[in-house]
Amino acid sequence: MSIRRNQKLVVPVVYVAAMFMAIMDTTIVNVALPTLGRTFRTPPDSVDLVSIAFLVSLAVFIPISGWLGDRVGGRRALLGAIGVFTVASALCGLSTGMGELVGCRVLQGVGGGLMTPVGMSMLFRVFPPAERVRLASILLVPTALAPASGPVLGGLFTTDLSWRWVFFVNVPIGAAAFVFGALFLTDHAQPRPGRLDVPGFVLSGLGLGSAMFGVSEGPIDGWSSAPVLAALAAGAVLLAAMIAVELRTSDPLIDLSLFRDRLFSATTGVFVLGSVSFLGALYLAALFFQDALGMSALRSGLTVFPQALGVMAGSQIVTRALYPRFGPRRIMVGGLLVVAGMMILMARVTTGTDLWLVRLIMLGFGVGMSCVFVPAQAASFATIAPARTGRASSVFNAGKQLGGALGVALLSTVLAAVGPTHEVAGHRTADLAAFHDGFLAAAAVAVLGAVVALTVHDADAAATMVPRRRRDRGTAERPRKPAVG
């Protein structure tokens, strides 16, 4: 069989490369921000625009991704998005001023906002429900590796090479994914994608963009600052108007009727809360290891890295043994309770705690998250019709992006409220209690996610619970009915 005919190989390769770049970009740049501020003589409260511009641009363009993929075809939309992201990455690395860099980051966000939803909808069209749990374990590779690799690579590039390599690193990955996709991806377009819902695009893009700006800027400027309050208020008003408009539109860009599907709405909620806890905790852990425990950026990254190993190892256990037997509900509940337990243990870590114990906790944290992300991603689209996959992917990914931003904002706010430092004998030292409270907040979000996971009905996801050995044998034998609870 030629590579082009095996789309179950081609689509994941292109998508994983695209997803790795998009996720890593949200963490690798943060390490270089102090250096960027010094290089361009920009104050700390302004250099954060480099990160915020990317996140806002992502939020603006995610809603249109499903319609665009249906309109021009998944292949063209995905390759175009990868091309834009790759070129923008190169331009970021070549920037000579802060304004130029922020503008290129906006362009990078355009590509990033389209890549992930379009690629995901292509995956779910290629893989039938019975194979999606295996697919979900593949998709966890960039989800686990990218956030952990970003701080390590960012520290190495900034210290030993140049901050420009923080952006240049995307170029070979993006170029390889683009060439591979151009050669081997086949196209798929909806026969009747409908006209672009312009009011829906404007209201959803501006509403999500304003909300993302407010959430990202809140921990930096303070939640009571005028720009933050204005952005959050504008986001709330625009999103409320979007809901009112989309409910009365015959062919809406944001298909809110998707939330009538109880499996999709419940698993999306679990994924959002899981992202809040996961990405927020990773952000807090990096600060905790460096600012409170005195680790270097490299050592901190290596201490966080076991969570990626835990995610990858746990995903294999979930895929091969747990999911077909127990279904998504019990696995997600158990996984979120494990995450909460690991965060409670992190809240007890001090300067005297053995480092290998800390790394073991991070490993357990990763295993717990694999029990959340694999079932949620495998089951979420099980009852969604193929024609609605593109727009469902837009909604799902918008929630995931907002969840990650909320996680960082929530734990940053807890840290700032308690105070990350205190004065001892005339010297400012890290306040461990502030970081501990942040980890407890992440544990509370995980428990809330477990409550939402209890609303999942395994019977709705039965099509995804076919045991692997039965899938491999094809239809020669009638598959055993999976246990549902």
C-alpha cells in the first residue's frame, strides 16, 4: 500500500507535527521574555505582549477553522495554516523591533488557530469511532512532550545560542510537515459547507479574543485594572451577543446545538477543566522549582519532564487495557482524583524534599492526566455526525485553549494573592505557602472535573470501546459487548 493511500498514517504524522509546534510555542517563548525585554529595551509589563498577542490571535481564528476546512478542504486548510505558522515563526526570529515581533506573533497565531481544529477534524474523519482510543493515545505525545520540552529548549537556546532560535526551531518542523503533507495528504471537503456566518465570526472572534486578553493580562496588571476589566466585560457582552445571534442563524459558524449532545458537552467540559489543572500546574511547577527551590531552568525542565513520560506510559495502559473494559467515565474520574492527589503531595514539597520523590510525583501526575485526556478525546466525537466534525472540532479546541489560559491565570492569581515572596532578616525569599496554595487550587479544579466526569454515560461511547484484539481481527468475530457503567 502506498503512503498516499494510507491516510491513517499520513494525517497523524502531519497533525502531530503541527500540534507539537503550536503547543510548544506557548511555553518555549516564556523563557526568552526577559532576554527579549533587554534586547528591545522593553519594560517587563510590555514584553508580555509577545505571548498575549499569540494567545489572542489563536482565540480569534479558532472559530472559523471548521468552516474554512469544510469550504476549501481539509488538506488545503491544514497545509495553508502550517505554511503561515512556519513563515511567521521565521519572521519572528528575524524581527528587529518589539512592534515587528508582536505583529509576527499575531500572524503566527492565525496559523496556530487554524492548524489544530482542522487537523483534528481530518483525523476524526479518517479514524472510525472504534479506533479513536488508539488515536487519542497518539495525540497525547505532543500534548505531553511539547509543554515539557518548551522550557528546556527555551533555556538552552536563550543561554547558549540566541533568543531567535526560540522561533527558528519551528521552521524545520513546519517545513517537513508541509512537504510531507503536500506529497501525501488527500483532500476532503463538505459538499455543502454553507456561506460564511460573518456576524458569528466577528462576535465569536472578538469575544474570545477579548476574553483571552483579559484572562492573560489579569494576573500581570491585576484583575481590578481598567484594561483587564474592560476586556473581560467586552468579552462577556460579545459572547452573549454571539450566543443570541447563533441560536437564530440557520447555518451558524458556532454550532451551539452541539451542546445538546450530552456526551460531547460532558467530555468537552472534562477536557477544559483537565486543561486548567494540567497546564496551570505545569506553569506553576516551573516557577516553583526555579524561584522557590532554586533550580536552574534546565534542571527545572528535567524535573518537570517525568510528567511527559507518565502521560505516554499511562496512555498505553488506558488504550490497551482500561478503556475497552471500563469505558471513559470511571477512568476519567479515577484519573482526575489521582491528579488531585499528586497536587496535594506537591503542596507538601519543601526545600528538604528528596528530588527523586518530586519527580515521582510528576510521573504520577502525568499518568493521572493520561487517564483524563485519552478517554475524553476518544469519546468526545463518538455521537457527532461526520458532517458536523469540523465545527465540533472548533468548539472543542476553543474550550481547550481557553482552559489552558484560565489555568495559568488562576494559579498566577493565587500566587499573587498570597505573595510569592516574603521578607526574612531584610532579605526577600520565596514563600512556599503561596506555591502550595496554587497546587491546592489545581487539585480543587481536578476534583471539579471529576464531578463533571460523573455525568458521562459510557453507553453513549460504546462505539469507541471495542477491544483492540477484536479490532485487529476485523469482523470475523462478533465483538464482546464492552462493560458500561
